[in-house]
Amino acid sequence: MKKLVLGLMSGTSADGLTVCAIYPKPFKIVHFKNYPYDKKFQQKLLTAFTLKAPQLSQLHYEIGKRYAQTVLKFLKDFRLCPAQIEAVGMHGQTIYHGPHDKTPNTLQLGEPSFLAAALKVPVVSDFRAMDIALGGEGAPLMPFFDQYLWGQHKNPKILLNIGGISNISVVGKNRKALGFDCGPGNTLMDLACQQYFHKPFDKNGKLAAKGTPDKQTVATLLKQSYFAKRPPKSLDKNTYGQAYLTRYFSCKNPYDLMATLTYFTAACIAKAITNFTPKSTQKELVISGGGCYNKTLLSFLKELLPHVKITTSLSYAIDPQAKESAAFALFAWLNLHHKINHCAQATGAKRDAILGKVTL
């Protein structure tokens, strides 16, 4: 019997857990569903970097337990049983990302033993640690997945994921994949939306569409050092958190603020593409992640990148919200078959490796 592999992803916005079931060979997404977190748990995840060791340890186990409960619900929702599952790839919740600290480090919470115990299948987790050990940034990991799916296409593609942070991959036939974090994704927009409109996010970019962006402020912010730094490079989600919002953006008109933050996000992405991707690859931008539904953000990207065709991963039968969880399912399957699941070129690691630790 052909078995499925599950992938689990909870992004930097910590709004929920996406569970995806794939057939790894040939690759196909079979089912996926997002399970939203309640507001209290989301806030706990977003502020976890401030916790002391006892609370952090407790949260590690709480996340693992919740993941196991959610996966059992997913199996029930799609009338599957554990016997149909070969393995699980679990990214975990990123609490802190510090590749440039004195001791480079990154921390993803979620104890995998709960899943292994509930399903009685191998669980592959903690994918970023080996990359750090090999001198890499620990991120981004998506360029390998993008190369795996789109690397044989004759026409090169830029793949953009807009989660909490925005990151890109550049792939194509006879081309070494590259990728890096561009800057903020949804983080600043979500924070402002929650603060001034008491909504979790700006649905379809409707609030931003009512305002006028302050392009002068954006032009000034784009002179910050990160945007001029050459890849490989990656970001901690808190780089563009509440402190950044308070320091650099004033709010006279909340609609103008939303428009400015949306334009800033688009401008960071456009600058990254213009400055750090080969001119020959700047033809098609394929977007995934929650940000791809923000129509105002997409219109700003079209304004800033008029020479680039902009589409979403749905054009290639990959649901934009399933892509990352599907990638970790594939990474887990490759790990268990002793195959490379890593693109060192994108992270700056010394060599390609097999990422992830196995819990049986």
C-alpha cells in the first residue's frame, strides 16, 4: 500500500498549525488543512522568547502535545488512519533565530515524542540545527523544495513566500538554487491591524487600499544595512516586531499607516529581487504564503516590478497555504531514505546535508 507522509508547519505569525499529507514520489499534495490557534495560545507563542527556562520547557511539551492532538484530528477529518502514514515532518515553532550571535543558534519548540507515540511512526524534526552546525544561517530551507519541484523548468523562476517574514528562492534548469530572507512579510501589517483596527490581519489588503503610502519614509528605511547586505542572510521574526513598528512608523491616519507598511513590505521584496537575483531570472515571480491573498500588496509588487510576471503557486497546483507544510513532509521522507534535503548555497553552510533528527 502506498503510504502518505505528513508535514506540519506553524509559521512566524503563529496563527495556527497547517497539516499536509503528501505522496512523496511522484510528489503530490493529497490533503491539507489549517487549524487556527486560540488568541491566548498565539500570544503565548509570540512572546515565548521572553520566557524563563521552566516556562520554555513546559511550552516545548505543550506544543508537542497539541501537535499530536491536531494530527489525530486531521486523520479523522480526512478519514485516514495511522497505518496509512509512513512518517511525519515537523518544523516546530520558531521562538528565536540568532545565526549571528556569539554562538550561532536557532530554536524551534515542539517535543516530537508525542507524535511518535500517538502515530507509532518516525517523526523528523529540528531541521535547522545541522545547517547551523555546518556554518549556515539555519534559513531559509525552502530553496531545496523549490529546486526539487521547479528546478528542471527551462524558464527560471523566483519563488516568494510571504509569511511573517518574506523570503525568496531562485531556481531553474542548470542553475544552482539560491535564496534568502528579504525583510518583513506580514508581521508589521498584522501588528498594526491588530493595534488600530482590532482585526487579526488586513483581509485582502482592503484597509491598506483606503490609505496612501508614505513612500519617502519607505525610501529612508530601505537604506538600513540589512537590505544592502549580500546573501546568504536570514532574519528573526522579532526584527520587525512591535519595537520596530513603534520606532519607525507614526500613526496620524491608520489607513495611511496600513498602506505604508504594505508598501514597505513590497519594496523590501522588490529591492531584494532587483539587487540580488540575476537579471535573467527576473521573469516570473510565484507567490505563496498568507500574504499572497493581500491584493494591495500584490498591486504594489506589480508597480515596483513591472518587468516581472506575478502569479501564485496555485498556477502550479500547489496551494499557497500548503506549500511550507508540504515541504517539511518531503524533507522528512528524504531524511528517512538517507537523501539530501538541503540547499547549502542558500544558507551559507559548508556542504549539502541531510537535515532533521528522527524520533521513533
